[in-house]
Amino acid sequence: MQKMRLFIGQWLWLVVNFWSFDKCVLQNVNYYAKSWLPARSIVMECLAARETIDSSGEIIKLNRSCPWKFHIHELEEEMKINPSIKYVLYQDDRSEKWRLQAVAISPARFESRKPLPYLWRGLENDRLSEVAGIPGCTFVHMSGFIGGNQSYDGALAMAKASLKA
């Protein structure tokens, strides 16, 4: 009887662990198939169209929300993009306002290639719009890695001004 209990216990352990492993594999496959791979195509299209956003070629606009941060570094290398992308513009899914985010120097680092201007950091709304000279500004993070504007044109103006700063 003791051996039978041990066998059933081990068998249940195997079934539970196999099910957990299987579930984990399926979640990963699902993520890559439905999010990661489509995001790569989205980022590639946006990189190809970057000069229609700004003649510098250093600003891209995402046409829809996706995980872009890893792809941008990989695709810049593959597509031999020079100069590198400094800012990514995208619409916030929750508020429908626009964000501009400085691209990190590498996927594993938080440091930005070109953070938003120091004088804008930590400011919000009217005060930020006044200092930046751009209407509709909503915020710039204290570290300068991200900012926002009420409109796409405002976010683009912030990115262009940041390139020149």
C-alpha cells in the first residue's frame, strides 16, 4: 500500500508539473505569436516611414500600441539605420493623449540616448507649455525619459525641440 501511495504521489506530481510546464510553454507561444512578432512588423514599418515623420529620421510614430523597445535596437542594426532613433511617439491607450519616449541606449539599460530637455523635467501642463513654448504639454518625467502632450502635433513638436536641445 505504501508503494502504491508513493507511486500515485509521484504520478500526480508529474502530471501537475507537466501541466504547469505545458501551460507556461503555451503562454510563451501565445505571447510571441500574438504580440512580439506582430510588434516587430509594426516597428519595422514605422522605421521605414521615419523620414515622413521628421526629416532627421530620428523620430518614429507607432501606428498602434505594441512592445517596441527590444525591436527598435535589433531592427536599427538589421536595417543599418543611422542616425539612431531618439524618440518614439505613440498614443496612450487609456487617455488618448500622446506620449513621446526617449529610446534607451540599449534594451537592458534605462539611460536614454537623448533625454527630454533638462528644463522641462518634472514640469506639467501650463507651466511646461510655457517653458517649452509648445501648447498642450501634459508632463515630462523627472529623468526626461518620457513626456506627454494633448495632441500628436504637440508631441511631435516636443520631440523636434528635444532633438535641437
